[in-house]
Amino acid sequence: MRGIFTPITKIRRQVFTEVARYAFERDLDQTDFNHFYESSYRIIPGEVATYRDSVFKERAIIRERIRLAMGLPIRPSITHQPLTNGMQEAASADKHLQLPLANIIPFACVACPTDRFQVSDNCRKCLAHPCTSVCPVNAVSIGKNAAIIDQDKCIKCGRCKEACPYHAILRFGRPCAEACGARAIGSDELGRAQIDEDKCVSCGLCIVACPFAAIADKSEIFQLITALREGQTVFAAIAPSFVGQFGPLATPGKIVAGIKKLGIERVIEVGWGADVGSLHEAEEFLREVPNKKPFLGTSCCTSWAMLAHKTQPGLSDCIASTHTPMVASAQQIKQEHPDAKVVFIGPCVSKKVEALEEEVRPYVDYVITFEELMGLFAAKDIELSDMDEVELQSQASRDGRNYAVAGGVAQAVVNVIRELDPAREVQVMKADSLDDCRKMLALAKAGKADGCLLEGMACPGGCVGGPGTLSQIPRAGKAVNAFAGASPYETARDNDMQALTTAFKNTQK
Amino acid sequence: MAKISVEVCAGTHCVMMGSMNIIDAVHSLQELHTAHKPACEVEVVAIPCTLMCKHEEKEGPFVRVNGKLIEQAESEAVMAAIMDACIGGETA
């Protein structure tokens, strides 16, 4: 549940902290991974179930979550396999994560019905019963106590729901499938949710939508911590939505200090890479639209770009060819420090998939979310409010920092276009959910977006609404705006041109 | 109007376990319909780690409503404590 702290949020964070703690404490040469059996008892203590019908099931689910947090696949339920399978190999600083990223833990899924209309206790068995009259397939009848819907006949048109004067008819949906704008969630043979990998764009919204905590993504915290413990130089590139994520006392400077205390060498603002992207996309827009491309879609949101490529391959060319801000920042780091490792820290889980791409792999070694980072802080007992402020070692413009909120990306690009060609009028279309992104693509295909700049974002509210965040969206949005306003530069063009130009050359594919 | 002080620990463990959501929940009381809104001035302060989690083996999030400690605080318990304190304050 986005924005509400539920037992699911708690469990997820306990697992991150537990895995991070052992990654920090373990003997690097002689690790006993059986430790993680104990972990499931620490997280689910006692003999009485707290969350589900059985304490044994609760612990079994925790154990699969631990595997995912180590970047490992969940185990098949039908054969015996020790929890520790594959852990030795995963316990290195090398990239270990493999697709699929988002995983449904089958025995945690309660097989919610998909799209079903049900009569609730609100039904008064009224005299009028308009529910029966409006049904086009005669599926609604009046039973002994209430209206009855014949599920075999029902075509799910929703007319009975609309007609009921008592709001007694409810549409019962599957939260994971409803959160999935890519329409990638179907059912397995037991009616449990199943992700179609061909359709999934790894936005991660099903993870935070499932009310039974049955979905989780893989993490790279164990490999990152191992790199830190081996004494490797690690640079962090932090997404602009980081401000306000770690509590009201954790100022941006204290968050940076906390990250450095984990052993990370330097922290770079990805907003800086966003500035690189704005320059490139403005230039591409002026050069290509409308003569070579009917419109231009922004490229910073991986899930949006994946959705466009998967569902409308004919429009693929119209998504900007710029690397994402993550990649632009990482490239700059690797150019200066080729031997360093780079961790991207953000609100996003689809960046984990982007980092697996052939072209991106050399630059981004690990991707972790803010929530996972919080697990690292907790594991190391780092009190952010006690930290001395440390400055970010890169500056992003106001516009670059505003990439974190819906509308900010297009605004940043438009501001550059205006500076380059004041006479040019730019129309903007925006969508900040995959559902709306899909509709926007359909409009674009029909020629209704010609000449426009299209900003696509998978998460409602933009990156501040990402599945890996801790703060509620309005609070985070305000924090981002304040931080953006504090930048010494307004637009991408105001930013340090020397460094930008160098990066700019390397950003074009 | 009676004043109610709400102190919410914003240390690392407490934030991780939902103290930001508690602050938001307290603020949300002001959005209730006038008839339900607490007739008190609610002052919320985020405080640094109290070290109770480290030294006293207590579990956060820690919240104090008018000085009274709530351990393992959840937003519903904190909102209820505020509403109670508000009614109590008025009749007293």
C-alpha cells in the first residue's frame, strides 16, 4: 500500500535489515549461511502466527524473501532444496542478479479472484431491484435474502453495480493485476497470480500493491556490502527523489554523510545526469521533430520506455535516444575512476533491470532502492540526525532535481528548447501511470501527439511515487521542490558546461 | 484551546518502522470533517533518536502524546491517544 505503513512494509524492511546486517558481520572467508534459518525465527518469533494462518508458513515466506534479498531466485515448492542453495556464489562483489526481477512467492499468494462482481451485505433485497433489469445476460436474480449473481453467466459489464441504489454490488479485483499498467499479471493453474515476463516492464508497482505480501523483487545489497567490505572503491549515484526519504531530521547533507559512513567514497547527484539528458533531448527534439520523428518521448523512465518498445515497436524510434540520467552519471564516474564500482540509489526497481542491459552493465554495478538503503543504515546503526552535513560532490540544476516529480522532466527539456530556440512552441503530453502511458502511446500512434514532447512515467506522481521509497508522495514532492529551489543553477544549460559537455559526448548512443 | 504535544522519534530505526507515516497520520487529523476534528491544538515535533531502542531493549517507533510514551507506535494508536487526550482536556 503506497503511503500507508502496513505489516507488509515492516516485514520487507526487517528482511533488508537482517540480510544487510549479516552481510556486514559475516566472516568473509568462512560464512555460515545457515545463519539465515535463524533470521526467519528472529523476524517471526514465537509459536503463534501473527500475519497468516501458520507461523511455519510465515517463516517459509521470510526465507524466500531472504533469498530474493540476496539476489537469488525463490525455490520451487515441489522439490527439496536447502535455503542456502546458491548463497556461496551470490556472496561476492560480482553482479549476481538475474531476471525475473519481480517474483511472486506462489504459496504466499492467496489467489484473489480476478475481476468479479459480488453482492455485499448492503443488499436490501429491494422491491425495485434494478440490478436484475439492467443485466444484459440475465445473470442477476433475487434469492432468498439478497440478489445473486450467476458467475458463469456474468460478463462483468458492471451495469448492476451502477444501478444499485445501496451501492451493494462491488467489483472485486486483484490488486496486483490492477496495479499493473503493462497488464502482465495472469493466473497459474491454481489460480494464483503469475507474471508474464514478456509483458512485464519491472515497474515494481505490483510489489507494493499486493495486500498479502506475496510479491518481492531481488536485491543487490549483499553484493554491494561485500564490495565495501573487500575495500573496493564504490561511488554512489543518488536519484533526485532522495531528499525527504529518510525522515524529517535527515537533511540532504546528513543523508550523504550517512552513505559515506557506510564506506562509500563519493556521492554524486543523478540530477546532474538529468541535466545531461535535458540538453540532449532538447537538441534531439529541435533536430528531429517533426521532420524525422513525429514526436519525441522522454527516455529517463525505464519502465515507460520498455512499455513503448514492447507494445508499440513501430514508435520505438520516437523515444529519445539519450541514456537515462543513471547511466549518464555512472559513465562520468567510470570515466574519471575506471576501477571504481558504481551503485545507483533510487526509488525505482526497474533501474535494476536497466542495469542488466549489455550497454549499461559496464557502468552500473549495483542498483538499490531508498528502502534498501534504509536497511543498510539500520544494520550499521547509523543515526542520520547525528551526522555532520556533507556536501554533494556534484551540482544539479533546479530542473535536473525536478526530474523526480511528474511533469518535471518535460519542463526541464522545454526550458532548454526555449533557451535554444525562443520562437519554437512546444506542446507537452504527460502520463504518470503505465495505464495512462499506454493510452498516451495509443494517441501517439493515431497521430494525435504529432509535434509534441511526451513525458512518460510509470509511477503515479513520478519517481517520488516509486516502489522503493519510504516517504509519502506529497511530503516527498515538497522536499524535492525545496531542494530544487536551492540549486545555484536554474536550467540544465546553466549547469557547469565543461563537465556537461564532456559527458554529453559520451551520452549519445 | 487545549494544546497537545506529540513527539515522534525520527531516528533511523523509528523512521524505518514508520514514524514518518505517524507524523502524516497526525497531520491528517486536521483534514477530518469539522465535526470530528480534534478541538485542540496539536503540535507535532520530530525528535532525534532517544536511544531507548539501544539501551532499554524497547522497540520503536517511540511517540509521546502529552509526555505519555507509546512504544511500537502505530498511527492508529497515536491518533486515538490524541483524540482521547483532546476529549479529556476539554472536560477537565
